[in-house]
Amino acid sequence: MAQNKNALIRYKTIDKCLQNNNRQWTLDDLIEACSDALYEYEGRDVNVGKRTVQLDIQMMRSDKLGYNAPIEVYDKKYYRYANEDYSITDIPLTENDMNVLSETVEMLKQFKDFSLFTELGGIIQRLEDKIYTEKTQQASIIHLDKNEKLKGLEHLDILYQAILKKLVLKIKYQSFKAQQASEIVFHPFILKEFNNRWFLVGKSSAKKAVVNLALDRIIDIDFDTTIPYMNEKFDGDTYYKDIIGVTVANSRAQRIQFWIDKQNAPYVITKPFHSSQRIIKTTENGVIFNILVQINFELERMILGFGDSIEVLKPEKLRKRIALKLERASRLYNEL
């Protein structure tokens, strides 16, 4: 990202130089201008080489970035724009460009809670201004599932920074089952999102198991620099390999076999329950699937969400558990 930013600074600097027709610009002059600009932006000396600026000019001349800058060399020494009014900042955007930018801006705005995107946020704002001044404002074509009222989103950035900088946390936390909040010393490993809800995954100590804390149950966060961070090589992909959702039962993954009726089978085929999902058999009335996962709360909720369109075939223990929940649900309606 830093390299891309430096390149953009150089393009903009070269562009600004070549717009100044009151001076003749040699390659060395452009190199010096780029070095000065990077020092101004970065606050440190950045070694800009001759080859780097030559490649920058080549890139600006090409259509790879859409510039097609008319940079020419005259007197075998000096650089200028063949069109004196040209600037890379004045390139008109096509209607397709505008539509793509509009939707991209909407998607990038989902990450506003991370300071990682603070600098990007300014770019997004400028893009929005540019878009709305060049085209009629219209409703977004892409609609993302989001809930601005979700609790805990304000903690995202501080937790992200703690993980990045390997800091131990003191978290005031109150689960739904607890009558009062408790303070937890926590070594954060990763942030995980599931079903539009965020979780902090980590350990309270080396001897304890990995747990997840729901961000909407965190009341307060502080750092404890006196405790060394548990630098465990945690791999989220491996840890959640056999899991649907975030609840890890620490049990052996089991082969779950279930039947889906023919009306809903296409949805399950195109959006699998889990990456391990396989079709076992297609019948006249539906399709039988297999997945290899741990049995947890999220799996049960997913199954129950399909109502009478699904039947758990194996294992027998899960089949009985789902049947019991459906019987209880049925009694609630029979009491009406």
C-alpha cells in the first residue's frame, strides 16, 4: 500500500512539474522534485532512482491507469506535455467509471471503524464529492446487509491495533448469562465476523482454551503492558476449518447427513452449509447432502431455519436433538 501511495505522489509531482511551462524540466529535475515531494509527505528521505522516474513516465504515457499522458521529449533533454492544458487530474470519467466508483465507495465505507482505513476514508470522501458533482445522485445498486445500531463496533479499531501490536488487554465483559460484569485479562489473536456480528478470539492464559468474546458484550477495554503477550501462532483458517459460525465445541468433526426438499435444494447447492458439503444422492423429492463439521449452536440454528424443508438423517444424536426442539416449538403454537 505504501509503495502504491509513493507512486501516486510521484505521478502527481511529475504532472505538476510538466504543467509549469515557465521552466524546462530535465529528468534530473523531475527526480529531485519527486524526492522533495516524498520527503514532504513522508517526513524522511526516500531514494528515488532514475529508473523509477523513467518507469513512472512510461506508466503515465500508457493507458494502464487511464492517463495516456502526452509526455514528449524536446531538444533531446527536456520533458513537457504536448498539450499544454493536459493534467492527469482532469481526466474525464466515463459513465461506467462513475457507476463502479459509486458502488466501490459504498462497500469501502463498511470499514470506517478501522483506523487502517482512516487515510482511505479521506480518499473515499473525495471520491464521493467527485462522483456527486459529475453525475446525478442515484440510489445504490449494491445493497449490503448492515446494521448501524450494532453494539460493539466502536471497539473494532482498538482491538485491531492491540492484535497488530501484540498487546495484552484488560476487558470488562458481561455475557448474556452473567448477572454482572467481570474483568478478563485477554491475549487477542484475531477478529472474526459471523452473521453480521463481531467476535474477539484469543486466550486468557496459556493453560486456558481459545475462546471468543462478542464485541457487543464488551463494556470497557484497557491495556496491561506489564504482562508479556502470548505470542502463539494462531491460524484462524485451521481453527475454524470444521466449524459453522464461531462456537468451537473442541470435539471431533462428525459427518452430518441431511435431506433438503427439491424446492430448497438449489439454494443449498449454490450456497453450501460448509465447504465440506457434498451431494450424496438426488431423489424424486429432494437431495441428500453430507458435511463434515463439529455439532454446535450455529449448525442447529441453521438447520432449524429451514423448518419443514430439511430432515437430519445422521447422526442419530443430532436428529433427536432437532426433533426435540421442533416438538417444543410445535407445542408453543398448539397452545394458542
